[in-house]
Amino acid sequence: MLRATLALALILSLAACGTRLNPFNWFGGDREERIAVTETVAEPTDARRLVPEVVDLAVDATAQGAIVRAIGRPPVQGYWEAELVEVAREGSSITYEFRVFPPLTPTREGTAQSREVIVAASLSNFDLAGIRTITVIGAENRRSVNRR
């Protein structure tokens, strides 16, 4: 009887993995949209540029809220001081711009993987209240994830 109960509990817990009951599934996979963005400066003192391409976006649940993680791919190595800058919070969505400084001296192109820049932003449960969509904008594309 104990084995049957344990087997049933295991089956039910595995069945919940792909549902909204699992807090690690709150945000689904990202989707990409190609866009043409006119470069604007988020703040008068922020001279960073938009990263040319956002190649990945993920939202990882934590006990205190979530971590928004994005990967950008600039054209050459050496881009630095990347940050997700919040530019809009309207209704049920938050929009970030992926901003980064270009290299100070000419650098090599290198492989695509060696050029990747990873950046993250933390959102508290209070910040996430009512949020259904998170979008990260680059110069050539934008990626967004929707809450399930």
C-alpha cells in the first residue's frame, strides 16, 4: 500500500511540472521580433548604446520574485558595462532596453559565443504583481516572455 501511495504521489508531482502550479514555469519561452529601433538615450547622462542583437531572454523564479536574464551579441568583442534599463511599465508589461558601452579601442570580431554579453535584473514579488509580459529591446530585435 505504501508503494502504491508513493508511486501515485510521484506521478502527480511530475504531472504538475508543466503546469502553472510549478513556480519555475511562470514565464514561458521567449519569442523574437525583428525591429528597427531609432537610437535614443535613456537618460541624458547614459551614453551607452543598444546592443545590436538580443539572442536569449529568460525569467527565473526566486523566493523573492524573479531574475530577468538576457544575452546580447555585439558585432565585436570588448563591449562592457551592460545593463537592462527599464524604459516602460504599462499595464501588465515591463519593457527594458539592453544598453552597453562599445570597446574603447578596436577589437577582434572573434566567435559569436565569445562576443556574448550576459546581463540580469532582479524583480521583487511586489514588482511582478500584475505583470504578464517582459520585453527586452536591442537595436535590431526585441525578445519577450509571457507569464503562463
